[in-house]
Amino acid sequence: MADELLIAEKIEAGYPGKQILFGVDFSVRKGEVVVLLGANGSGKSTVLNAVSGFIKPFGGRMLFNGQNIAGLPSHQIFRHGIAQVSQARDLFPDMSVEDNLTLGASQRGAAKAAESRTAVYRDFPRLGERRGQIVRTMSGGEQQMVAIARALMSGPLLLLLDEPSGGLAPKFVDEIAQIMARLKQGGITILMVEQNIKLAFDTADRFLVLKDGTVAERGDVGQGVSQEEIVRTIYL
């Protein structure tokens, strides 16, 4: 389809001595949110790492804006417009919020960086209030906001989120849900991994369930598949 931003075909990937993905197929359309669901070890994070170039697929093809990016190094994929927020967040803890955000726009000109910073502080008012705060002194939820905001500073065409609500207190899960809703309304294209089924279904347009490195089920959110059925597919 003309609006497909990312098309992954028969992706096989893994780590030294261990294959995780076995012929995974999926697509992400411009402006939509696609969520990857599945039990631990099912291959969800490996999909994101293969898309972002953190690992090199063993086989398959990934078309991004019509170009095959499978096997390109991560810095080249980043320049194509794909930014990933990992579970580790990968922030610079001894630097301020604003300095972390500035690094996210290091590949852009000053004017675009300033424009992105204004938009980020509008969408993340808590960060605007704490722009001078050292990141290590912030809560886990606040650090997650910094990580997402830093990725947005690069002006990505596709945002990859790995467990955005993982390990957060309920208060911050609710805030992350609100942030995801704002990003979706703003037309940001997102491929994410999420264990919180309610957050996933409140946010996503489509879902894929991974099992043992393959796609066990896929569909449109709200089209006759309940959260309970998804949980049974994942764990039973």
C-alpha cells in the first residue's frame, strides 16, 4: 500500500549463537501506532533492534520509505529517520534534561533543533519546568519522558518504543498513556513493544502477537478481539 512506511518481510534475526526471529512479516503505515505483544522471550525487542540496526538480520528484507535498510548500521538507519527508545533509556545521567534533549537533535540544524525543543516542552510540560535538572535525580517515569522527548528531538519518521510503561508506578503509566495519545494525535508513526495490554489497546491501531519468534496473531484494535483473548493467546 502507498501509505506503508515500513515493510518487513521474512525477517530472521537474533544474537551470536541464538536465533530469535523466524520469518517475521509486518508493516507500519504512516501515522499509525502498531504494538508488538507477547511473553518474555518471544522476540519483541529483537524486532525493534533489527529495525533500528542495533542487530543485523540474518535474512529477510525491510523497506523503509521504499529503501531496503536491512543490515545497514544503526547510525545510517537513524539518518533515514528511525529513532529508538530502548528499555535502558540510554540517557546521560550526569547531564541536564536540556543537554540530553540537545544531543537528540545533534544531526539537525540550530533552527530545527529549536523548533523541536519548543514542541517537546509543549508536549512534555514537566520537562520544560525541569529543563536544568540533572537526569540522575529524576524518577523513573520522568527519565522515560526525557528518553522519549530526546528521540523526538531528532524529528523521526518512525519512533520505536520498547516497553514505555515498563517498571513505572501507576501514576507515571497514566502520564505515559497521555503522552502516547498526544503523539498519536500529532501524527507520529510508532512501532512499540508493550506488556500493559490496556495501554497497548488504548493507544494502538493494530497489534501483532509474537510467539517463539513468529507472528501468532495480528489484527486491528477494536475489531472484535478482546484484551482477554489476546492475553490467552500470549500466555496459554
